Amino acid sequence: MANQSFDFSSALEIVQEGGRVASIDYPKGEFLFLVKGEAIVESIESCYGDPSKQGVHIVADTIYLHKNDGQLVPWNPTQTELFSKWIKL
């Protein structure tokens, strides 16, 4: 499936299953992936500063865009991206 392109609904399924996808319009090195909320709760709570609030937060799963310069950015899709063709990485 690496060379086959598909629509956003298929790309979303791949991301939800732990895969990575890229729009055919993205620069080389940019892709989307899912960060599970439970994987970052402890990290966030350690910075929160209130020991009495440890273990009470819920972090939502979030799709991130890995930019080609290494930045990780929470992703909000544009209309162009929603109608783009995607590939699995």
C-alpha cells in the first residue's frame, strides 16, 4: 500500500491504527501520526505543579504533524488536506 494513494477517511483509519500517513502535497519528511493521550499524561502532570491533582487528568488522543524540520505540531486539517490524496508511510 506504500505507493497507493487514498482518501482522507482511509488515511484516518491508518493513523488510528498507529500508522503514519502523508498528503501527496506535503513536502518530503512531513507526515501525520497519532499520540495517545495516556502516553503523555504523566509528562504533563509532572509539569503541572500540583501534587494533589496527579492522576486526575485525561489527555485526548491527538493527531500530530511531524514537520520536515523536526517540529511536532498538533494538527488541524484544512479543507485542502481533507480532499487531498494520501499515502501510507
